[in-house]
Amino acid sequence: KAGVADLRLGMTAERKSRVIIAVGSGKGGVGKSTLSANLAVAMHRLGRKVGLVDADIYGPSQPRLLLTEGRKPEAEDNKIHPIQSPWGVPMLSMGHLVQPGQAIAWRGPMAGNALGQLIDAHWGDTEIIVVDLPPGTGDVQLTMLSKHKPAGAVIVSTPQDLALMDATRAIGLFEQGKVPVIGMVENMAGYICPHCGEESDPFGVGGAEAAAKTMGLPFLGRVPLDMAIRRESDAGNPPAAGDSPQAEAFLSIARSVLA
Ligand code: ADP
């Protein structure tokens, strides 16, 4: 698909410039932040020099997910330095710039400004910056498209109809901005009860894959609803850094994104 080919071009040795991969979703709570963090960690495990920017002004969760909560970036020559997470992924979050809760009052221009500080930081030899966008299609997304054009976008959705409809809108935004959509990831697909082992599908399964097919987009993989993912994520241990079957799910998605 065009998106993937473009991304490959962006990675060639002669074009040393860094590429941005945006992770978006139509609505909140579908696992966009979880996927962004684990995609970055998985790419690091695959040998890429990858950084993470948390542009979610409404609920910056990356400092918690990657264990850098409470740290403040240092500035040099009017630019900030990324914070090194323990997972091999340097990162910067809106949450590192403000006190908890403060970000919610931000207006468009301020948010755009802050996003610029995170993206134009001292990224050194980082080749890929994964950007965790806020959900939906607001100011930060527009600033991203106009000022820090991503090489490609990954869209996360649950298999649910409503989440998928919202995802379609997010895809439209990237296509309008001429950012190739690399593909879709289905999160929270299938649930295995930790007590009885019975498999159920709280949000259905396969909806995002079917939607991707309909829209002619690559399907990058699915991540099941797994209590261990939430538990480990909350503790700042990205599952992609471990050796569970879910780590393999994230590694496989990362391989598809980089393919
Ligand atoms: P978003 O960034 O889309 O708002 P999050 O990544 O913050 O969503 O996820 C919302 C909540 O769901 C978090 O508590 C997260 O740990 C949990 N979560 C996300 N994906 C999974 C999954 N596959 N299995 C279990 N819990 C998940």
C-alpha cells in the first residue's frame, strides 16, 4: 500500500531525516496510548532508534505508562532534551511540561506551541518518533498535519461499531492532510476470562479488520482485551518489553508498521 511504501522511503539511509508516525483514534479509551507506548518499545526491541511524543493534552498518560512520571525535561539552546525511559525509548509528554490536571485548560495555540516544543526537541539520532495524538480531530491533530507532517498514521479502534465510525473520521482527517494511513489496529478484541478460561467478545472481534478491508487499508494486527495489559501498563511495565503472548502481538504490529 502507498502508505507503507512512503514510510520505507522515509527510512532510507540517504534521507537521514527523522520520520513521525502518528497514532490516532476516533475516540478516547480505545487503547491509543497503550498501543503508542508498546509500539515504540517493540520498535526499540526490533533495533530501531525510536522516541515517543505524547501529544494527548487531555490526558497525557505516557509518563505513567513508561515510568517517567514527575520528571522534568532539561532545556538547552531553547530546546528541551527528551527524557530517557527505562525501556530504551526517549520520550516527551505534555505531562512533563505541566502540573497534573493543568493541561485541560489549554487552548489551541498554546497546545500547538507545546506540541512544537516536544517535536523540535534534542532528538539526536532518533530515527522514528511515535506520536500519541489526542483522540478525535481537533487543534493538535491539525497542527500536527500542517507543521509536523507525519510520514504515516496508525489508527486504533475497538471492534465496536461506534468506535469504528469515529475511526473512519480520523482516517478522513489524515487522508485530507495527505498523510498516508499505514493501517488499522484492532484493540480489545476477544477476552479470555482469567477465572474460568471462557473466551468472550465484549466488543466483538474482527470489526476493525473488516472495516480496514472495506476502506482498502492494511490491517496491522489485533491485541486482545487482557487484564494483564492494564495491570502491567498501570505499573509502568509496557507488555511489549516482556515475553508474554501480548508482547508478540505488539512486536508483530511493529513489524507490520516497519515492513
Ligand atoms: P486511549 O489512549 O485510547 O484513551 P488507553 O490506552 O489510555 O486509551 O487505554 C484505556 C484503558 O484501557 C487503560 O486503562 C488501559 O490500560 C486499558 N487497555 C488498553 N488496551 C487494553 C487491552 N488490550 N487489554 C486490557 N486493557 C487495555
